[in-house]
Amino acid sequence: MEKEFVWQTEQFDDIKILRYRVPAFESLSPRERIFIYYLSRAALAGRDILWDQNNRYNLKVREALERIIRDYPGDRNSDEFRQFIVYAKKVFFANGVHHHYSMDKFRPAFSKAYFRDLLSAVGASELYAETERMVFDAEYMAKRVVLDEGTDLIRASANNYYVGVSQEEVERFYGDAGEVQVSRGLNSTLVKENGRIFERVWKVGGLYGEALSEVVAWLEKAMDYACNARQQEVIRLLVDFYRTGDLEVFDAYSIAWLQDTDSSIDFINGFIEVYGDALAYKASWESVVEIVDREAGERTRKLADNALWFERHAPVDERFKRSEVKGVTARVMQVAMLGGDCHPATPIGINLPNAEWIRERYGSKSVTLDNITYAYEQAASVSGVLEEFAGSEEEKRLVREYGALGSRVHTDLHECLGHGSGRMLPGVTAEALRSYYSVIEEARADLFALYYIMDPKLVELGVIPSEEVARAEYCSYIRNGLMVQLTRLKPDEKLEEAHMRNRQAIASWVFEQGREDGVIERVVRDGKTFFVIHDFKALRGLFGQLLAEVQRIKSEGDYEGARRFIETYGVKVDARLHQEVLERYEALGVAPYAGFINPEYTPVMKDGKIVDVEISYPADFLTQMLEYGEKNRRPESQGY
Ligand code: ZN
């Protein structure tokens, strides 16, 4: 455990700013590190596209904010200036003036007069007139994406994908296409001018041409360092797409990309997700650069190689076991750079491409971004949540030391082995359990993981260093299933989501069953409830017992058994405990949304040539945002 690395640097409003580390970068060759460097520059070069896509005033507002932050000579400690900085940080975080999640426009907590004074103090008064209405008129372009039935979604949404057209016109324009395969409209702005409706395509020489030629220049640099010839072809196709704007080329690129599964470095770069458009035609620009996590791959390979051993030793009826099992090896990656719509807020897993016809014919590629999850966990470990809800000092120690590894191995066992284990009796199908199928299936995979994480086999295989990892995972699972996950529900809500239901069902079943033997004790101290595990071995036995029962329910298609188990243990919430948990959680003041500061890559030059790249981890969000705002220069102007 590293004490000196600061995972969370600050918190403002409902946002916390975190950092992630890229340990895999250190073990790359200089050649691979240079590849990462060029891909990272390509990932940052398209940032302005996204800002403009989100709203047509965003770049102007950003210019005003940047000028003030850089040059304002006046008092920076006043209340109003602090409010101004909070507003600026929120805008930087959201890549525009609308909240990244709720889509609502931010409301500044400083006055118009103050904003005008700030701008005139930095000699940029002209920016006031251009941004005033966007910043201060709450009704004007109030929501980035509007999804309310019965309104014109295109005119009501404040995004910048359409100019002068109505929803009906858009639907007519794209609806008449007949049988086409390409994702029509994905990479263009639809414009109505002088009664004519046409697309302005995003490409080199077209709309966003300047930013895209920067992206292309960096990608061309990267091409020489690609992991293999196939990946070189992937990059060539992407460059070709940015040059032509031809969506058939984009599809060819997507197919080549998804088929490349052996490169140690991978990337996403393009117009990808359509959540920013109410009609889901237009894609926002994003990029992620990733490195294969060899250690994690090694772990899942060990489990997958021994899949049959786990199946044979499972504590379930022999009739419900498979005679052949194949484990799944996960593609676990470490993020090296986030850009566009994946920064500062980012997903933790990605499955692409989105084009349905490609998925059907060629499949898709799925990656989990492991170092991002790890950073979330590290930040959570100092959020005070563990200290507030852990029942003993021993629990805190275990979780601090082994919690992250424990949850990772749990996920590996759940995904690589759990879901693939067991079989149905002849004639029984998944339909038998009806609406309880997915929660039973999740419970089964979780129980498989919980039972095996404490098996000596895991230490023997070198997957975990000691049984303490399993103990840490047991503590976290019980604490989360009985208390912490309730923070996601509002008062009086029931559990609806399958994973949440299954976690509470398992945790409260083992609590009940082990109550007489004192396996888990419910303790109340100073009016606060805790669950303390006293007998880990007995708890493992209970997980095994429940695994046998849940496997039976699935294999036999016992609907009544599934219903009884889930309805008794996994749906209702103890209202008093829920209220208590909500109050304790609120008192901690944990922000619900998080995003990241990127690492920084610095070329090492020798005789005017790039020979290696160094990584560093900046700690100030605003500084990084200002640096990204400086014009992204082309590689040749920087001597590469
Ligand atoms: Zn699952």
C-alpha cells in the first residue's frame, strides 16, 4: 500500500477529483512508451470538438474563464472569486456549461456585474456580451439533452448537433434512407440554410477540420510504433476515415479494431457514443489509450486453466455439475490517457463497436479499465466510509491492506468461473425462473466466488498471498450487502436492481443462519449499527451451503424456491437501519460524481530524436485544464 500517492486531490460541489496510476507503463519498452505518447497526444487533440458539440457557446465561455483565471490581477481570495472558480471548475469538468450527468445548466453563484468586472480587468470585455446570456439566463438553453415525450427534442436540447432543424425534419432526413448499413449521421452536423437541409461532415477540410488534422498528425506519428502490422492497418483506416468522413471506412476501421486482440497497447479514438443526442444519431468525440494489464491477465489465466478443478470441488450436487468447463480470460487494461468525452469523467468498462450489424456479424471487444476502478477504491478508502461502517479495528486493517485485491479476485472468480459453472437438469430452461432468473444467476456467481476465495487452492495457485485477502472480501461483502449499498436508495424505496438484491439476499441469509452460532454479530454502539464477523470458516461453510441451494434452484428451475429466497431476503429494506445508514453517510459529505486528472507524458530527446518517454502524475485539476486549453500544436512544430 502506497501512502504517499494522493488519490483524491479535491472536492467541489457534487464532484470529486481523483488521480489514477499506470503501473504497466513502467514495464513497457521505450518503443511502446513512445507509441503511448503519440496516441495520448491524439487523445487530447480532439478536446475542442467535444466542447463545441456539447453547446455552441462552450468554447467562448471557456475562453472567458481561462482568460480570467490566467490574468486576473485583483483579489483572488474574495468570496465572489471563489464562487467564480467553483463555477469554472464545474464547467471544465463537464466539458461545457451543462452538468455531465443531469444535463442541467450550471447556475453561477456570482453576479453579472462581477463577471463583467473580471473580464474588463483582463482586457476581454468583448467576451462579456458573447457569453452573458449563456452563463446567466437560466431558461436559455437550460438542458443539454431533453428526452421528454411530447416536446421537439431537437429544438429543446441545447447541444450543437443540429442547426435550424426540427425533430420532424431530422427524422425525415435520416428516416428515408431505406436499407443502409452505415450509422447515418454519426459524424456530421445537420444544418438548415435557406430552406435547404444538409450535413456538414466532421473531417479534415470540413467541420472540425483543424482539430481533426491535429488528431491525424499525431496518429500518423503513432503508426510507426504500432504493436504489429494489423494494428498499423487499424490506425491507417482511422486516419483515412478522418480524412474522408466516409462512414464505410469507419465501419472497416471498427471491424479491424475489434479483431485486434493481441496488441499489448490499444486505443479508442473517434466519434463513438450517441448519448449526447436525443435522437441518438450524432456521436461525441472521445479517446482512451490503454495498456494490457499482464498481472491481471495472468490471474484470470490461472483460474481459467483450472476451471475443471473448481467445478469438481464445488459444494453442489453432482447432478448439477458440468463434466467440461472452459474458463473465460478477461481483457483487463490499464488506462494510460483519457480524452474527449471520456475525460474527466470516465467509464470503467467499454464494449465496442456500437454498430449493431457489426456486433451481429463480427462480435465486439470488451475491456475493463482496471486502474480506474482501483483509483475509485483507493479514494473511497480515505472517504471515511470504511471507518464509519466497519465493525472493528481488525476489519479496517484487513480491508485497507487486502480489500482492493479481494474485490478484484472476487470479480475474477465471478466472471471467469462462476457464471460458466453448473448445468441445468435435462428439460429445464432459464425461462423457468422467469423474473428471478438474473438475480438467482448473479447470486450463484457471487456465491461461487465467495466460497472459493477462501479455498487454499487460491494461495497454492498464487492468485492470493494469504487467506487474509478472503477475510477482507468477506468483511466488505457483508458490510456492503447489509448496510453501505442502502445509500443508493431513497427513503421508502425497495431493492429493485438484480445485483443489489442478490447481495442483500446472500448477506442477510448467512447472517440469519449463523445467528445462533454467533458467526456474524449485529452490534449497536452509540446508536450506530455494525456487523462483526466472528467465525470466517463457519461463514465460508454457509456460503457453500447457500451455493448448493441456489445451484439446485437454477438446475431444477424451482421458481417457487427462487421467489421465496429473494422475496424473503433480497427485496425489503429494514427502514430504520436504512434511515440510520443514510444519515451516517450524509454526514461524511462524500461527493457522488468523480473524474480524473490525467498523467503527463514527457518525451526524452537525444540528438533531436525521441528515444523514450517519462510519466508523471500532476496533482492540480485546474492547471491541467488550463494546459489542455492552450492550443494543441502539431507534432512538427514541436520538433518530433
Ligand atoms: Zn455477473
